[in-house]
Amino acid sequence: MAVAVSLTPTYPLQVAGYVFPGYTALYAAILNVALVVVLTPLFNTVSGPLDATVSSDYHGATIDIRLRERRDQRDRQLAT
């Protein structure tokens, strides 16, 4: 669309004999939302299981706690 009108910010959209001049980015956003509405259910039916994450995958918090405990222990040793 934008290339067809030499990259100007407005595009005259012609639908059923009517011309709707509008902002090119707005038309692009509307097209994007329409694609999301159509393709999301399609991809959800084609894809496999929703999520294979298990609770043991979340070990970051445990590592942070251990690092904090080691730091605190080191600080106590240095203070004595």
C-alpha cells in the first residue's frame, strides 16, 4: 500500500466504489489485527501440547537463594 502511493502517509482505500482516504499505518494495524484473529485459532489447532514446562524447570530462584546464603556466610566469616 505505502509503496503504491510513493510512501506517503495516506492511502486512498477503494472498497465497493467508495474511496476511504486514511493513514497507511492505521490500515496496516487493522490488517495485522485481522490476521491475528484468523491465524491464532488455526495455529492453536495445528500445534502440539500447549506447554511442556514442568516445575523443575524453574530453578533460578533456588540458585539465587543459595548464592545469597553463601554470600551471607562469607560476610559472617569476614566479620569475625
